[in-house]
Amino acid sequence: MGVGIEVRNLNAWYGANHTLQDINLHIPANQATALIGPSGCGKSTFVRCLNRMHETNPIAKVTGSVRIGEIDIYSDASPVEIRRRIGMVFQRPNPFPTMSIYDNVASGLRLNGFRNRRVLDEVVERSLIHAALWDEVKGDLKKKSGASLSGGQQQRLCIARALAVDPEVLLMDEPASALDPVSTSKIEDLIFQLKAQYTIVIVTHNMQQAARVAERTGFFLNGKLVEFDSTHKIFTNPGDKRTEDYITGRFG
């Protein structure tokens, strides 16, 4: 099951550039939370801070607290453990091109030392079912490479790969921005299904998408969280004029 995320006084830098400033919010368990805002406002940096990917950049720095359940991810666990518990799907599908569909999904488990073939078979099948891809690829699991799939299928394969290690949180950074409308609809349907088991955070430029899939929405601007509320309130009665100006197209 998913867990809630508590963010307190989160600040992030790339060198001298203060990209996130005093972010405070609670992300509820087993819901989808959307993050919106213009390019360069800090959304992607924020989600990278949630699983410690931000620190893979040598000039990056983070202060503050991020708790998943009872664990502070910056003081109570290693980055490897955090990234197992908090999976991530990126803007462009990134399957391992030389690996089969099966090996793409099993790769994280094998890195964690799993070798039991029966267990791997079960996890691969379950993950592909959860990613709504099993029926499309079950006859080609070990014959076809991940790169042979369509763009939408590749993105669902990457979701299956993230789910295989049994995370509690799934971060999605613009997961449908490179996809056609049919594939985008499949990803959105998948988000609805996955909420029952995972906490989902989705970065999106598509405000209609945020309105369709998320219970709560945060609006970022210039490295600050301007407003965080129910999605319905953000889009119908925002509390800050900057939010209203953004969602009505006055800037961004």
C-alpha cells in the first residue's frame, strides 16, 4: 500500500541557483497528487528530491525534511533503499534497449539479488498486468527487446519496471508528454487503477490531465509552492491570484 509523504522546509540548490524555497506540504497516501506550473518553476526538481535523485548532480544541495511514513529519507535510509520504496517514471520512455521485455521488468529485482526464476516469473507477470501491458506482450516476453515496443508501450514497460520492486510511491515526471492521445489515455487510466496500491505524484504541463487524474494539485512558481489544495478548488476557486492567472492562460 502507498504511504503519505510529509515535506517540511525543503530547499534545493544547483550551485548558487536556489531552485526550491521552503516547500511545505502533505501528500496523502493512495491518491494522485498533480504538480503544475510553468517550465523551470521547480516541479521536476521537487519530485527528484522526493527520491534523492537530486543529489546525483554533484553541484546539488538539499536541506529540510522529507518523510515517507515514519522514515526521513535524508537521514534514516540509504539512497538505494529510498529509490526502491519510491519508484520513478520519466518524461521519455527509457527501457534498456538491449534487454528483452522480461529482463527489463526483472532488472531491478536482479540488482537486489533475486535469482529465483519462479519468483521472477510471477513478479514480471504481475507487474506487467498492473501496468496494463501483459495482454499485449505476453507472447513476446523473451523474444522482443523493450525498444521494439511503441512509445506508449515503452512507457508502460517502464512503469512495470518501477512496480516490480514493490514501491510504496510512484513519481511520474511528465509521463505522457511524449505520447499520442490514445497512449496518454491509457496512462491516465492506469493512474486511476494504481492509486489503490500506490501513492502517485505526477508532474504535468497538461492542466486538463491534472484535473482528470489527481485528487490534489500543487501550483509551483519561481521555486515556490504558491498553492496546494483539492484539485477541484485549484481549478474552480483558487485562493491565489497567481494560480488563477496561470490556469486561465494569462502566463506560462
